[in-house]
Amino acid sequence: MNQAERLEYLIDALLRESPQYKRVQLPGADRFDLLRALMNVRPPLPVSEEFLKVQDDYLKEVNALRGITDLECLTPVRGNLYLWQGDITTLKCDAIVNAANSQLLGCFRPLHSCIDNCIHTYAGVQLRLKCAELMEQQGHEEPTGRAKITPAYNLPSKFVLHTVGPIVDGALTQAHCDLLASCYRACLELAEENGCGSVAFCAISTGVFGFPKEPAAEIAVNTVEEWLKTHHSSMKIVFTAYSDRSLEIYRQVLDR
């Protein structure tokens, strides 16, 4: 199969699985957007090996064409700390961090721009299946400030670290700050346990969860530096910024 044939195979398979979406229209969307939307809404159901083979071949080529940045090509800003602007799903390192929700199953909103949606899209449907397996074993929603680790499947990283950050709805409190710091420590602990030599962090909780960007960046940098020092760790840490504003905030914090 070529890429166009793989795309049509995947769309057809998902529509046969969920025929209620056959008449759904996505204004302005292309065929990849349709595939992504169908993947977004797909529950964690068993999937055939044939589907996974076609999906993996398709996504590997898609991800390669999107462009992959290797951590080894970046220059640290100080010590083992890196600052990089871009899409975390295109970064090649040992682990990337996903700002998850408490269900830990990914974002079910079709074509949503959140990091949770993007990571599940470009990793493939098996990521949601793995997360569902972990949640079934746990028996309850994921608490704020903890973390889980899964394979990254079709992403250029090896692992995804899933953490649920605090939701700030109103004034920022010390409890919010403590929980955010716990997210970073939990991810670092899991990364170390799994032999990761590098971790790329998104700006946890600063999107729809409403944590102010400036204090979030300070907590991120301070918590990571303290953990690295306490654990005598040489782990490489990337703070990823998607927007120019986030990049500038991290720069200001790291320059202090």
C-alpha cells in the first residue's frame, strides 16, 4: 500500500466499526483530518493486527514528513537543561510528558488542539488501549500530581509520561503550586525507574487547566533543578514551548 491507500483503508475500517459517523461532515477538513477525528472519538476497543500494521506504517511516514528534531542536535541553556520551541510530538528523546486528564484516556474531542489529543493522534490507537489497561488495573481515576508511563508507539520518543496537573479556577493557591511540583517529580521518578536519559516537559496545566504561565515555568525549572541535584542525576531535561510567549517566559526564568 502507498500512503493514500493506507489512509483510505484506515478511514474505511473506522467507519465500518462506527457507522454512525459515516454522514458526519467536517467543514474544510481533509482526509487526514477525518482519520484523526475518527481516532479521537474511538473508544479503547480491541483492534486487529492488520489495522495496527497499516496504521503504524502510515503514521511512521506521516511523522517523518512532519519533521523530527533530535535532542542530540540541541544545545543546553545551562547544565542539562534545554529550552526548545516546537511540537513535542516531533521531538526525539527518551520520554515526553503529556498533560493528561484524570481519565487518562486521551482527548475525545475531534481535532482538538490540546497536547493530549495530538499525542494520542500521532502515537496511534494503541496508546489509548494501553492507558485503558492501566486505568482498569488501577480501578479509579488518576489523582492530580501523579504520573503513569506508556510506550510512545509511533512517536519518535520511546515513552510517554502522563500526568494530571492541577486545575486553577480562580486564585492561584499554594496547594495548586505543590500539586504542579508533584507532577514534575512524579514524571522524573518514573523516567529514572525506566532508564530514561532524557525527558521533554510540556508546560503542564497552563492550557485549558488555567495555571498562570509565569509561576508554572518557575515551578517547573526550580522543581526539576532541585530533583536533579538531590538525585545526582545527569538526565537531560527539555522545557518545550509551543508559543513565542511561553518561550520568552522560560527564557526569563532560566536566565535568573
